[in-house]
Amino acid sequence: MNRTLLNGFRALLVLAVAVASGCASLSPYSISEGELERHLQDVVSEFDRSQLSSGSPLSLSLSDADITLGPDGRDVAVIDVRGQVALNALMAKLPVDIALKVEGAPVYDSAEKAIFIRRLQLLESSIDSPFFKGDLKPVTDTVMRLVAQMLETMPVYRLDETDFTQRMFGMVPLDVRVASGRLEFVMADQ
């Protein structure tokens, strides 16, 4: 009896979300490039705090994150980040300024209720440190593995469970599509 009531309640919530949003296919919930950029910076800051608190000698900070959605009408996101990786060793900080531009496909993971960037391609890379300056081509494979691993585990956006609308969207099967300048949540094809 409780299971039937719970399923009925979920169906009612799904109906309420569909009605309130005016049908997800006609008026999808969307996320702007600016929201994604802010979220990515917050996630990187949190990642850095957790790394440092776990005793890692590496710190990571972003000075700029620029995300372009749907360039040239393609279903991709271009992420252009500038920041600093620093090795904290023997009471000294060895900073390395990095700039990366990668392209990948936004993918919604319903279990995580988050958007990740997958199938990455490196477009540009550079490094500036007291020991080396220039293109990262000699270490591109290693850098791309690190960036891919980071973006596989760190979403560029996570649904906010404290927001009623986003919590309701998280309860229905969703997908994400790329539109010029934004990502749109749409009903998933089943």
C-alpha cells in the first residue's frame, strides 16, 4: 500500500513539474554559460580545499573560466580556463601558470543529478613558470588525462536540491541538449 502511494505521489509530482514548466519540450529549464562558469570555479575551489586538507602538496586555482556552448551550432562546450597549479614543498611555493582550451560533449548523469563534460579534445594549451614557458605539446597526453579525469569526477553543474524546481527536475528522466549560449534540460527519450 505504501509503495502504491509513493508511486502515485511521484506521478503527481512529475505531472506538477510538467504543468508548472509548461511542458519541458516547449519551455525547458536552462543553464547559462555564466552559471556554468561560476559553478566550475566553485567546484575547482572545493576540490583544491579537499586536496590541501588531505595533505596534497599541489594546489589548483582558476583565475578565469570561459565556457562557450554550441559554437558554430555544434552540440559541444568549449572550456577555456586559466589558472595556477602550485607545488607547496619545503615551505616554498612553486607556481605554474596554465592555460587550457578543451572541447567536449555535455552529458547529464541522472544518478549524480549533474552535468559532466565527456569526450574531450585539447584545442590549445600553454604553461608559464620560472622553469618553462610555452606550449604543453610535449606533455599533452598527460595533461589531457588529468583534465579528463578531473572533468569526469567534477561536474560543471549539479542540480540544486534545495531549489524546488531543480529538485523536481531531478526526479524525472532528463537529458541535456546544447543550445547557443545555454544548456537545456529536456525529457529523456526512453
